[in-house]
Amino acid sequence: MGVMSRSNPTPAETPMTRLVFVAGAAMVCACADHSSVRPIDPTEALFTRAGATNAAATFSLPLPTSAASIRGDGLFPVGLSSAYSNGVCGVTATVFAPNPTQDAVVQTDNPQAGDQKCVAYSRTVVPRSVIVDYGVKRDSGPVTLNVHDLGSVSGTGLRFLGLALGGATICEKVQFGGPAGGDMVWVTRTSATTWHVYSQAAPANTATCVTTAGNTVLPNTNVDFTVSTP
């Protein structure tokens, strides 16, 4: 999918609630409503860029018991979500300062994160994981997830979402928008420090499963989670 020219809806017009597919083995990214080919390196200095003031973030993913396609591991539960907070149990999560992008990125296995061996994993150093449910199959593993230019949304806008799941056996990457295809997702800013990320209404709720053998369209892939900063 290339540039999206569709106008943004009001929150009342937006389809609220759906959930997502995920998988992969490497970070994936592309622009939302600008260019479609800007890569992001998830290992760049714990997401710190020179001259920027980035905000630590928390990604809240649905609990494993939910019907969502992309679900959290159930650790650090808050309500019906599993919290992935920057600096907690090996998680790095950031909303970039504008320079010029304002991506929201979470990674659970960054080698520069020194607290992977936390109480939740007691005797192991296994990083936190995400469950990816494809219906007849599922994967789980450490995740790198990027919502492109999330911080620039002040109302509601379409954005690229890319995700890679370490050790996945089904998809190397999953993309919502970008050069590989798939539909972008809605992002609605619900407060000064919170964004709601969710799929468009069917049939515009497809993702793309990216593999070395080729890409496959994933219909009815719905995502619903929040990103917040202090």
C-alpha cells in the first residue's frame, strides 16, 4: 500500500475495536501517510536519537484470554491488558520526539536492555513475549513493534503498523500498510498522553505476512491496543 489520501474521520465515525495478527523475526517499518519505504533500526541506542527528547512509553496489549489475534503474555496485568513498560523486565518502549518522525516502538529482546532477568522470569533470561494467533496456527516470542508517526496524531489518523516476532515460524514480518501491502490502522489520541490503535472496518482490515518465499494477504486481521506516555 502506498500513500493514503483518505480523510481522517471523527472519533464517532471510527470503527472501534478489533484485533490483530503478528509475527516475524526482524523489525519492520515504513511510512504512514508520507513515503512508504522508511526503515527503522530497532537496535539504535535503545531508540535514543541525537538531539531528541523521547518519551518512555507503555504498550498495553490484550490478555491471553482475549479473542484478539495479537495478545500479550499475561504478565504485568492492568485491567484487561498486559503492560509492556519501558525499563521493566527487559522491555524498551519509546515514543520518539519529532526529528522528524514520532514513531512508537516497543521491543522485548533488545540486547542493550539489562533487566531481562526479572522476577517474572525468575531463573531464566527469556524475554517477554507476544502471542500471535492465526486461527489454525499460532506463534509466540519476543516482539519488535512499530506504529509509525503515532506521536503526530492529535485527533484520528491512518498509520503504518509493522511487527516482527523473534523465532516465529509462520511470518517473518507482518505489515499493515507500507510497500508490502495491507491496510493501515487507525490511531486516535484519547488524551494528552494516550493513543488508541485499532483496525479499519472490514474489508479494509487486512495485513500482509512477509516471508522470503513471498507475501500473503491476511484478511480480517484486527488490532486493538493502547500506547501511553507518563
